[in-house]
Amino acid sequence: MLKVFLVEDEIIIREGIKNNIDWEREGFLFAGEAGDGELAYPLIQKTKPDILITDIRMPFMDGLELCRLVRQEMPEIKCIVLSGYDEFEYAKEGINIGITDYLVKPVSGAQLLEVVKKVGRMVEEERQQKEFLETFERERRENVELEKQKFFRRLVSGSRTVSSLLKEGRELGMDLAANRYRIVLFQIFAGGETEGYSEAQNEAGRAVEEMAEKMPEVLSVELGLEGWAFILKEIGERSLEQILFEFLEKLRKTVETADSNLEYFGGVGKETERISELGKCFEEANSAFAYRYLKKRNRIILSGEEPMGNDEEMEFGSLNAGGLDRRAIEQFLKTGLKSQTEDFLNDYFRSFGKNVQSLLFRQYVTMDMYFAAVAMTEQLGYDPGELAARCGNVQDMSSVFATVAQAKGYLNKVLEAAISMREESSQTTYHSLLEKARAYIEKNYDNEGISLNTVAASVNLSPNHFSTIFSQETGQTFIEFLTSVRMDKAKELLRGTALKTAEVAFSVGYKDPHYFSYIFKKTQGCTPREFRSGE
């Protein structure tokens, strides 16, 4: 219901306008009144009406000055001015400051109501247009983010020519042209022992993205569960070293400011002058980034400057069951990817320094990691012998301890097999979650407020996590799936009922019938009217 605010210094006229129109029956809420502009201004700021009706000639602050102030601070408010005959030219000048309409006194209730309704329709149309644009932009952004992810994978894979990468990048708003480049991989964690969904992580993530957008030398790509990849470019007078230093400082401060309980970790690749070498830069960044499983967090490691040894030094002479950080192995088994196992093992072995040259130590490390993998797969419901069946039983394979390379090779099989088993188990979990999400969409598709956030919350996942899983498992973005559900329902109504197009639009969750018609034609190749008539 649109809100109306009245400003009139003559109390008889003000009371007449207020009481002689049944505002609520006519679809309006009478939000407030005042006798002059000075008194009205703070009330208008508080009530935020949609339509302001004001006299021109008033003491203390006249109607035009009030309208000027209101339009400057709240430009969405429509102003209707009441004026006498001798103020007609004065009123016309007010149009320059954004007055929507004016009426010459004396004004009947019917005249005023007619104008208020006309202005009300303008407000509704503008709101619908704004919602149309916001919905369109939200859908566009989600699709663009997924395309940017795919583009980044192609960029670092070396599977495209430089000219095609430059062209694809420009189409996605990512201008790659620069003198030199570096890649930064970055992830935010809930902190402490907390796992899973965290609204604080989402808030911090949005703050990081907003910060990166303000730096013209930075291109950001959201990588779903893996955090972000940032491409830093040297494009002006500032050196790449200066850009990197400033960006890393802003990253730290942004996360720490968002929530002191959050943790972060980053890896930075070495600089390169060539787009064709960004794949190597990514590998270097990923190698440094793998330390997030081994080292204390809240740090950003540069490739070539990886820390040697444990955070707490461990001598072989003091070796015991607690000497190795089982938590690092368990964390990698929970969240690592098969593509990261080699980097993780290299960093893990490197952290022990000369100790790995001992056969006994290699046996200990290998068995510790093997039994950690067995424990994790047992928690997922697998038989203890399943891991051994996939990669060989460590107790029967003493040859794997002979050299560091052989130990790494065997453990790489163990980790990849355990991660495969985790992913297989996740498929069942994700299938259940996606079924719940689909059921939620089927039940609420007609609610215009349904969004990625609300559906993600219904299955207790963060929006980024849900979006990644949904697109991977269904082959569609959330918006594409929701739109397809709505279009199917709309086609049923168009062919099976006599509802008008606007009524069909409202029934499937579109408040704006124009936007519904646009989406229908875009997805179905014809207008709703043409579909109904079979043209």
C-alpha cells in the first residue's frame, strides 16, 4: 500500500483532505501530516512516504524548498504541489526541481484523488521496472560468475591461444592486457574447530569481493569451495610489487575487520610477463596455497618463500605419536582435492626436513597417513578393507618405504583413493540435499522472493557452496533451474486455463508481467500469447 504525506498550513484544508478521502479504501496509507515544510521534513525522513502532497505558500519553509530537500535525499518520492492562481508560474518553475504534478486551488477531493492515483501508478511502474532490472542483473551476475570460473580454468590450462583468451576475457569484463601478472589464491575459514556454513564467512567474502572490485589492477574469480583466484596486473605507473603489497594488506584487513574469529590463508605465484605462462604461475600459487593444510592460518605465502620445517621444530630423537600433526592430514582428507595431493605431499614431507631420510621415519609417516585415511573412510561407512583393495595394504608393501619418492607415490594413491571414496559418499549426501532443494523450489516457485540465498538456507548450506554443488550436479545454474520450473508451470496455465498473461505471471512468481513475457520469449522462443494460440 502506497504511503501519502500531506503538508498544508491551513488546518481546515488539511483536515478536509485528510478526512474526506477514504485513503485505505482507495489503496493508500495516510502516513502523516504537518503545517509547514520545516516541521514536515524530519517526519518525511522518518515515514518515507511514496507521495508528498504540499502547498506552495507556507511559513518557515515553503513547498518548493521542501520538495527540493526531499528530492535531493529521497529522489524516489513523488511530489504533488497545490497552488493558487497567482502562484501558477511559480509552480511551473518547481517542475525543474522534480515536482511530478500540481493542482490549482480550490481542489476537490475527487480531483486530488485522481492525480494521486495517477502518480501512484507511476510509482508502481517505476518499482516494477526497478525490480525487473534488479532481477535481470542478479541472474546475469550468477551466469557471469560461472562463466568466469570456466574461463579461468581454460586460462591456466594452456588450452587456448592468447588472442582467444584476450577476446574471451573482454567479453566477461576481464581485460587481461598488462605488462606483468601474479596470481593469488585465497580462502576464508570459519576459524577454530567450526566447520561448514558460516554467515560470517559469507559477509567477509562479500567484503573481499567489493574491495577487489575497487582496484583496477585486480581481476577476481570466485572458485566456489576453493575460495578465490585473483589475477594482479601491472597496468600503470605502479609496480607489480606495490600492487601486490597493497592488495595483500587489504585482504588481511578486510577479513580481520569483518570478524576477528575468521581465519584466512593465501598462496601467491611468481610474476610472469606472459599470459601463456599464467598456468605456471597458478601452479606455483597452488603449491604455496597447499600449506593451508599444514601451517597455522592467517598468513599468505609467496611461491619460493615457503616455510621450511614445522611451526614447532621436531627432532627425530623426540619422535612420538604426537609428533606429526594428524590434524593436517585429516583436514586435507576432508576438504582437499585429488589435483592437490601431489602439492600437499611435497609440502608435508618438506616440512620434516632431514627426518624423511630415515627409513624408520618414512614408515612411521606412511602408516600414520594410511591409518588416518582408513579412519576417515570408516566414518563414511566404508569397510576397513575397501581402501586396501583400492591402493594396496601398507603392511604388505614394505617396498614403498625404500625411498622418499616411493613413499610419496604410494601415499598419493592412498589420498586419491580416500578422496574418491569421500566424493562417492558425498554424491549420496548431495543427492539428498538437492532433492530437498528441488522440493523447496517446486513448493515456492510462485514466491517472487525465492532466491539462491533462501534455497541454500533451506538445506543449511552457504549460497556459494550450494551454487557450486547445484551447478556441478544438475548441469544448470540455480536461476536456470528455477526459470525452467516457472516456465513449465506457466505453459500449463496458458494452455489449461483462461487466466490473463499478467495473472499467469503472478501465479508463477513474476510480479512484473513485462519481465515474465521477456523471459518467456527468451526461453521458449515465442510470446505467451503466441504459445497459447499455438502460433
